[in-house]
Amino acid sequence: MKAKRFFTIALFLALFLFFLSAISGWTQASKYKLQPSDILTITVHNHPDLTTKTRVSTDGYITFPLLGKVIVKDFTVQELEGELKRLLERDYLVSAQVVVFIEEYHPRQVSVLGEVKLPGKFDMPQEKDMTLLDAIAMAEGFTKDALEKRVKVIRTKEDGTKNTIVINVIDITHRDKEEKNIILEPGDIIVVPESFF
């Protein structure tokens, strides 16, 4: 009897944790902004002729039946569903139920170079932020020769100009200055210089 009760409680806890995990994943996914190279599958209920698989172009558009080019860059999935619904109902359908699914995410990477144990390019998580310390951890941490006080994050802006942010990682790891653990952007290059002392 006790074993059966224990099994029931364990099963309930497992289901509860799974539910929380699913909710968390859905919340993160709902905040994701569509980017060039994302591949989308779009369906409109009761209109199979409008089912479309399309890639977001480099200038942030998709091509959709009846509507032609539709700007989607920086829309969330829910925002795009609402926009397609609005456009379809404006000229073509009485009531449009649109579902957008991200079939494939565009590649998002950062590079970590210099005095880390495993330099290279690393994929960023698709649906949550990646911090400077996350990237250094993916590169297996600093070497013994790393100059942790002068870590550089080189970021290319949309106009092609480069911005260099210098961060003292010791402030984050030993002085609790979490605000210096910046959120990285795709294409960022982290350079860990060598200490000569």
C-alpha cells in the first residue's frame, strides 16, 4: 500500500515538473523574435491552399499566398499570426485562424578567442539569452595565462561599424557586479588577452 502511494506521489511530481518545464519553454519561445534565415511553416485553418513553408529573407520578409511580401523581422510568432490574420481578413477571408511554426531557426553564434581552453565558435541558445560568462564556460574557461581584467567583446552594428566593450570579469565572478555579465548578440567576438605578468 505504501509503495503504491509512493509511486502515485512520484508520478504526480514528475508530471508537475514536466508541466512547469513546458510552460517555461513556451514562455521563452513566445518572446523569440523572428530573424533572417528562419524557416516557417504557416497554416490557415480550412484553407490548405494557403499552407506555406517559407524562409525569412535577409531583408526580413516572407512571401505568402494572396499577400505577397510580408515584413516579419523582429515579430514574435504570436505577433506574426495576428498580422497575417489581420491582412487576410482585410481583403480575402471572413475569419482567418493562422498558425505559425518555426521549422528551423537561423544560425546564431558567438566566437570566443584567445586565452580560453577551447577557442572557437559556439551556437547560442535559440529561445533564451546567452551571457558573457555562458560563452566563456562553453569555451571551457580561462587558461592560467588569461588576463581576466581586460576581456573584450567586439560587436558589429547594423551599419557595419564595430564597437568594443572591455569587461573586467573579476568584477562579475568575485565582486558580484552581475550587470557587467552582458547579454551577447549573434556575431559577437569575445577576445581574452594574455597576461604578461
